[in-house]
Amino acid sequence: MAIPDFQTVMLPLLKLAGDKKEHSKHEAVDILAKEFRLTEAELHEMLPSGRQGTFDNRVGWAVSYLKKAGLFEYPKPRKGIFLITDDGLETLRSSPARISIAFLRKFPQFAESERIRQHMDTTAPVAEALDSETPEEVLEASYQRLEEDLAAQLLERLSNCSPKFFEIMVVDLLVAMGYGGSRKDAGQAVGATGDGGIDGLIKEDKLGLDTVYIQAKRWQNTVGIGEIQHFSGSLDGVKARKGVFITTSQFAKNAKDYVKHIDKKIVLIDGKQLTELMIEHGVGVTEVSVYRVCRVDEDYFIEE
């Protein structure tokens, strides 16, 4: 089944704590993953940032919301441990069909925390999204949309730039990624071909222990297997065993399959990956905002 949202996790989590024993979030993740019959792939699915598991994040927020409603408490001084309260046990005895944010609003302390949050929210869509997604998911989804829009803008700019500027961009990106030694060296090694792209040999590292053949095409059409076979043959002509083929468009499936079955190492970078690399390495983009996300340091509040 699909990974349940954090509200769906709440009732099974409350039932788990119904034994009146102390439980850790890590333990709850393991038990609930089996109850929801999550596959290994689902259990290891990450948030877009890649820093936390999606299911782990949702269990964590389910614990937090149940604590906010007074159904859980955090016994001191142990870190990451939760315990059901009398209100939590009473809620279980009422046999609710589902526990959701709407359900939790009947508890005064949760309603008060919601009132404060709604007062602080500046846009209705965000407030509504928080009812179905965890705050991290809302933030990361917004971040992903911004990145996708930025990538689309970059690709449009690349498609309309001059061949000379495209050459400069590729050189800047390769140097930012650690290839080519200095920018001067890379600029001399990679030159225009006159066919809508550039090609050349470039150092794989600053010491020049190995070389990589580069070909970049500022194309609109899909790059087929013929172009990649020709590129593979070109490696022999320059005595190179490694190559990177960059395009602003995309590669045909047979082209991708071809590079998997040859003895040379050829990396294919399409328009989507190209813009991702530009964003990652700060080429053609500028930083406008930085948001620092913090969490409570449980260790700080442990009283000796």
C-alpha cells in the first residue's frame, strides 16, 4: 500500500501506546511499517531533501500532534520517548474510527495551539496543506516547485543563447564540478564545433591524471543512438576512454541502452540533468533566500 499520511498514522500510533508503556519513535516506525505493510522501497523512501525518510517524518509528526493535544506526554529525562496520557487512554476507550486534525481540535490545548498557528499563517493554502501534509513536506514541496520553475527558465535561456555563450556556460559548469583544472585550461580545451554544440578534451581532475572527451549539443530534437555511436567512435580518435555527452534536449531510449553495453564509460546528461547541475553548482543562478529549519534539541532539556 502507499505510505499513509501522518493523520492516518495517528490512531494506530495511539493504539500502540495503549499498553501504557514507554515507546520510542524508532520503535513505532518499525511496528507501524509492518502494520501498514510497507515495502522496503516505501520504508526507505526519502523526502525531497534526502535527509529523512518520508514515513519516519510522518510518524514523528503524528507523535508531535498527539502530544500537542495532550494524548501523549514526554516523560523526563529520556530523549525521544513518548507515553500515553489519561486523556489518550480515554480517547482509545471511545473507539474513534479515525484520529485527524479535525478530531484533535476538540481538545482545548490543541485548539489553542491551532489558534496561534492560524494567526501566524500568512496564506490560506499553506494552512490548508498543513492539515494533510507534515510541515516539512509542505516546505519541501514548495521548494521543489521553485526548483522546477527555475530549471524550466534555465532551459529556455540555454535554448535561446548564442553558441559562444553556451560554450562559456559548459566550461563554467565543468570547472565548478571540479573538471578541467583552471578556467583558462578548460576554456582552451573545450571549443566550439559550429554545429550547434561544442566538443573537446578536458582534464578529469586538476592534476590531469586522466582526460574526458566532452560533447555538448544545444539541440531541440531528441539525441538518438546514431549520435551516441558516432560520439563513441570519436573517443578512439582522441585516445580517450571516457566521455560526457551533454544536450539541452533528451536522449532516446536506445541511446541510453547503448551506453550501458559498451566498454567505454560514457555519461549522458540531458536538459533536465543539465539544469539540475547548474543549480547545484551555482552556475547561471543566484541565491535570493535561505531558510534555516531547526528542531528542539532534546538533549538540552534533559535535567540532571
